[in-house]
Amino acid sequence: MGSAAVGRQGRRAYRPLVAFDFDGTLTVRDSYRDFIKWRCGPRRYAAGLARLAPAIARYARDRDRGALKQALTAEFLAGETRADLAASARAYATERAPAMLRPDAVACWRRWQGYDARLIIVSATPDIIVAPFAHGLGAWRLIGTRLAFDEADRATGCFDGPNCRGPEKAVRLRAELGETVLLAAAYGDTDGDREMLAMAEEAGYRVFGLKP
């Protein structure tokens, strides 16, 4: 990990851009399914999964993660207000973060903070759920799957745009930061991070493994 250049006044003239995947990289588990189960409770969650049996069977055939996530969203979150989901996300992060965040990943995050890096979380999990974690870590920016809300600010059960995974991570990074953006480093743990890792000078694939 290189140090940032320092200007004449002692201020860093260059602030590296560093991207982290969230689920499995910064955390030890999938936060979206865990959030839904935590919020709904085990009985409601089990009943919802039973209704989702056809979608789960389709996923076993086509491995379309986006379609399965869309089905989960429609089953468990449709009709919920943005304010209620945001409040639940804050409570979830407060309760779960100590048991979810990988200590070695957080240590790497903090090292980059020491270099005044602009740290970005890029996640397939809806941004409204990841936001409290990003805030707690001091992220410079959060890019995630967006939930769609209607005119009454209630979740429609659909996404506002594609699932933020695979090529979409690179698309969203370039849309946010410019077509020529170059990451100093990126960290991920699945093939859904491949395109993001290819944008980085230093690509960390499955480099974190510690549990809280």
C-alpha cells in the first residue's frame, strides 16, 4: 500500500480512491438476507421463503441472483416506507455490526483512512441497508442496489435500476466518478466483484478471512 503524496503545506495532494465490496468482504455474511430475517422474525421469514419456493427453484436452474433478490424484495419489503426501512437499517447495524464486520478488513480500511483515501463501499445489497454501516466506517461514498419507492415513499418491491453486481459495479463507479476513474485498490470476494477489481491498481481478492 503506497503512501499519498504530500504537498508543500503538509496537506496530501493525492487522495487515493479505494473500493470495498460489502457482503463477504467487510462482513462475514450476506447482510440483505440477514436483515430481512432479523426484521421479519423467524416465523414470517420461513413463511415468506415457502411462498418463494418457485423463485428459489428457478435460481437453482439459472443462477440469476438479481431475479432471486428481486423476489425477496417483493415478498418482504413491498409497501414498507422509506423512513421505516431506514430506521430498521440503523437498528440492525447497531445490533449486528460487532458480530458482522471482519476485523482484518476493518484494519485495512483504517490503514487506507490513514492515507486520507476516499473509501467507497460498492455493494449489491440495497444502499438503504448498508448506509448505517458506511456511515459508521466513515465511507466517502456508498454505491449499492437502489430500491424503488412510489409517490407515497413506499417500497414498490422492485429495484430502481439493475442489481449492483458484476459489470454493474464498474458501470456505477464510472457513472459516479467519471469514465476514466482508476482505483488505487479494490477488495472483493466473488466473481461479482471481478469487473470492479479490474479497475484497480491493487486488486485484493478474498484477502480477508478473520471473524469477529
